[in-house]
Amino acid sequence: MAIKITPKQSKRINALIRKLCCNYVDGNCLLLDDGEEHACVQCISRYGIYCNYFKNAVLPADSELFAEIMQPSHQKRCQICKSYFVPRAKNQRYCPNCAAVQKRKKAAERQRRKRAALP
């Protein structure tokens, strides 16, 4: 069964294939190689993900795209940057990038309150 994708996701997928897929050579797929050249199935498809190698090995490299496509029911939206991410805990509010920034801000605020409370 093919996983449905949008045209915008298709563009990102094709860029990801050209950049990271080790079986993609000059528009052809080495996994399908039987002596003749075969076009990469994933590059020519616009409406779904058909290549299992791509789905399992290449797609997880782009975590935001992976979250959009593979786990639409389990994804959350970051409260700061509004991008989608797959949470590691059920109460996680921020994507990993924003979480680090937010953690520093909270720690600084906590230290300010602690210093202000000292006599």
C-alpha cells in the first residue's frame, strides 16, 4: 500500500533522494538493476511513497518530513516555531531545536528568581 503525499512533499522527497539515497545514480535505481537501466520509482511518482528502501532508510533523515508523512496521528505542533515533530513524551510541547532554546531561557529565569530571593 502506498503512502499518500502532497506535491510539496514530493518536491522535498525528490531532493532528499538525489542527496541521500545511495541507490540513486543518474536518475536510475540500483536496487532494480538487472542489466538494464530502470528509472527510480520514487522519483517518478508524485502521489505516494512506493520504495521501501526510501521509506525505511532515507526518509527518517529528514525528521520533519518523516513526521508529516509517516505518523500524522502522533505528531504535535511546536508552540514556538509551529513546525510538526514526533514527541518523545506525551507532554512535550516543543520541537528538539526550540526545546534547547526554551530550556536555556527557563534556566536563566530560574536563576534570576533564585538570586533575587537571597538576602
